[in-house]
Amino acid sequence: MPLILLIAVLCSLRFFEVWRFAELSWWYIAALMAFAFVWFEFIEKALGLDKKKVHKALDRHRQARVRDTFAKRRRT
């Protein structure tokens, strides 16, 4: 996500010709966009980072469900 925000900020600074970013070549921004594409489409999936977040969320839900079930059994 920080990479996408960086691209958006650089694009807007370059487009509105702010300070030194007015002289920045669009090729640098395009290269950063290409890197972001490759990262999110190939590298992140190869490293399993896209599934890691989902698995952590599922584990948290499962642990909460187990905790609630045992808490109910103790009360009865």
C-alpha cells in the first residue's frame, strides 16, 4: 500500500509541476508502476504474502469462536 501511495503522490507532484518534481522524468514513475505491478501480481503471490493475511484473520476468528464456546460451557 505505501508503494501505491508513493506512486499517486509522485504522479500528482509531477503533473502539477511542484518544486523539483517538475523536472522528474515520467519514466521513473512508469518504472515504479511497473515494479508495483510485478510485485503485486507475481512476487507477493510467490512469497505467499497474499494468503498470509487471510490465514491470520481466519485463525483469529477460530480462536475467538473456541474461546466463546468454552466460556459458555463454564457458565452452565
